[in-house]
Amino acid sequence: MTPENERKIQEKLQEIAKILYEEADKEELTSLAGIETTVRRQTLEHVTPQLGAFFWQKRQEQQPVEKEQSRV
């Protein structure tokens, strides 16, 4: 990954972290285990599905191109 893309990811992650923190149950954030559980749950509920959907959409967009290339 390029340093520029790494920087962009870090910036966006800070923004996402702030939002997820605001939405977190603060009572769960009193221990390292509680923080880990909260981050894991929020990631699985909100972040990972969006990443998967994005990758799937990009894959679907590539398939017509791949089918055309295989005909040549």
C-alpha cells in the first residue's frame, strides 16, 4: 500500500472511530476486554458488511469485462 493510501485510511479510521465511540455503551468501555468486545461487535455490525458489499459490487462490475476478454 502506498504511504498516501495508508494516510487516507488512517484519517478515515479516526473519523469512523469517533462515530463508533459516540454510539458505544460507555459502561462496556471500562476494561480492555469490554473495549475489545465493543470494537469487534461494532466492526462486525457496521464496518465489515459495508466493505464486503463494496468488494462484491466491484467484482460484479468486473465480471462483464472478464467475460468479454475470455471471448477474444
